[in-house]
Amino acid sequence: MAIKLVLVFVLLTITSGLMVLVFQQLPLDQESSVLAIDWRGLHYGLRDGGLDYGEGSALKNPPWSLWPVRPLGFLSFRVSWAILTLATLAVLIATVPRLEHKPLYLTSLLLLITAFPSVRNIVDGNFEGLMIAGILILLHGYATQTPWLLAIGALLSTAKPQESWLLLIVIAWYLLKTWPRDKLLWAGGFIILGIIPTIPWLTDWWFTMVGIEERNSIMDMSLQATMSRFDAPNSLIIFCCLLIIGLTCHLILHKTTYQLSREQATLLITASLLTAPYAAGNNLTVVLAIGVVPLFQSNPLVGGIVFLLVNLFYIIPPNWRFYIEASYWMLYLLLVWIIFGWSIIQQKRANYRFDQTPSVS
């Protein structure tokens, strides 16, 4: 075991060194460079290990969710981006479920890493890896009833509340129904312990979130923003959002066993993004990593089509993409929501038929 740990450490050191060397050669000094366009503002907000939500900063994440990335603020722009990229790739790789069928495993791994939102997240330099890790830790902590793991997952998975707000509400309800009081208290204590040191930045973060400039812009893929671009009445927008939330909660909570699979989590994440005040294309990386990869492994045809649809923007001209991207991503999210919702319906029907089957003594 010790030899394996030493080998992993050596390989990580070599890989990190190579990544830094490569990133040192990239043309990041040019004002017109599209590389690390998000990381410029994020790194500025994390400089010297602090948190700055003011002018020049791109930070919009809750301060308690940023503990793992704050040390990057002590590093140079290029080195920190290289390490962030390596960490994101590591999370994406770790997300893919292991299979005995190696070709299928390697194909699913390749599809996730090369998917358009994944590549865009890496090129832009964003925190989707933080979200993916947080959600998986949250699910594992809940399944194993491990308070400190659940607390870490809860803190990290709020890095982008638009992706996880409905998931967190459902898990909170499940916790109240299934966990013993002592474990609930421990989990709550760990969460409070992670939040308290960040209290000085809470006001700055809150006003930054409320005043997010990109909301309702051409970049906003939420259902509300997309329908508004087509002049839909507010009453219809509200009805559609409530319908999605209601159907999602019904599918998850009706006759529940209080278990939460990645498939159910994906349904909640897509519903969260559709009904959030703001969502952007980078957020789709979480949907792919948490749900679409397992879907591809269990149903390569349907999963392959879902991956194909997400990669169409590799061939769509940039001038077209600017105008249609957010609306297309909303439709894509809606499709994924329907696919996972239908799958959960089929599972519930199968379980119902099994429960109704008379036992043979």
C-alpha cells in the first residue's frame, strides 16, 4: 500500500510539472485570448488566499464552498490554472463508474472528457469539478451515513446553487426521515464549522449573487430566460417552472425508499437548472458527469445520442452559436430531464409489479 501511495505521489508530481510547463507556453498575455477567460476573474478574487467579490473579481460562489480552491490564490495565474485543470480532469476521471467491460469504460471516459461542456469548462477555467466532487461526496456521505463526508459534500455542492438547490432540499428531507438525531447533529455541526469562518464575506457574496449581470442575458439558459427571449407571458413561465418542480418532486418523493441514486440526482439537478434564476452552458458538465455517463454505460444507444447532441457545437459556426446556444442548452436540459424522469417512472412501475407478484411458498 505504501509503495502504491508513493507511486501515485510521484506520478502526480510529474504530471503537475508537465502541466505547468505546458501552460507556461500558452498565449495568455494577449488581451484577445479566449483561454482561461473565467479563471482570470476567479483567480483575481482568490488572490493571496482571500475572497474578493468586488470589481474585477468573477467570484459568485458562496464563500464556504471555496475552501479547496483558495490556496490557488497564492500561486501565479498560469500555475494555478494548470493545477485547476489537472484537478478537474482528475475529478472527471474519478466520476466515471468502473466497469469490467474495458472498451465501454474507456469509451465513456473519453466521451466525458471530450464533451463540449467539459472542454469548455477546462478552457475557460471554472469550478464545475468542485461541484461534481461535492455532489458525489454528498451522495456517498448520505448513503453511508457519514456526517463529516455529508457536510463536506453539502458545503462543496453549494458552489453553484443553481445546480443543486433542489437536490439539497430533497436530501435535507431524507436526512430528517432516516438519520438518527446524533448523526444529524454531527453533520450540522460540521457544516456550521465550515461556514462560520466565512461570515465576513457573506454580505459581499449575497449582493454579488443578487446583482449577477448575466441573468436574462443571451448566455442564460434557464427556462425563465429562454421563454422571456420569446416573449412568453410571466404567468406561463411561472406555470412551467412550477410544473417541472412539482413533477420532479413527485417522481422522487412518491413511494420513496429514501435512497438517492445518481439517476435521481441528475433529475433533480436538471430541474434545478431549468427553474433557477440563472444558468449557463458550463453547468452542463455536472449533468454529463453525474448522470449521462452512467446512462451511456447502461444504454449506449440513448446515452450516445445524448452525448452526440451535446457535441453539436463543435461543428456549429461561432456566429450562429452565440445566438442559439443558451436556447439550445435549455432544450437539451429539458430532453435530459424527460429521459431521466421516464427512466425513473419505468423503474417505479417495475418495482410495483414486483411488489404485487404473489409469493410462492
